[in-house]
Amino acid sequence: MSADVSVIESIGASGWECLERFGVPDVVIANAGISIGVDTSMPEDLPVMARVMTTNVMGIAATFGPFIGPMVARGSGTLV
């Protein structure tokens, strides 16, 4: 399985594939992101900052999304 954390559909599909192949994991670790220097006083850097936020914040949410319901149903699981 491979996925691009910056592509919401990609990371979500990978999570569902993991569940189908291996069942509900005990732990899911979302450890991916990007860091790009930005200067918020420069309007042209705002799209770069949006890309960083989308990748690092929404990527985590998309990574965890497929696992939350199954972990809750099972009554255990850890998201890191």
C-alpha cells in the first residue's frame, strides 16, 4: 500500500485497504507532513502556507478517518 498524505482521497483509500487486508489495528500513527519556510507578511506565501496546513492537518484527519469507527465499535485503539 502506498498513499500521498497530501491527497485526501489517496490516504483515505489506503486506510480502508489496510482495514480490509489486516483488520482493525491497535495503533495508527500519522507521521507525515511537510515544512516549507513561509513569510506571512508576503501575500504570495499564503498559498504555500495553505499547502502546508492542508497536508499536515487535513492529512492527519484523513489518515485517522477510516479507523475511528472500527476502533470505537471494537472498544479500543490508539491514534497517534
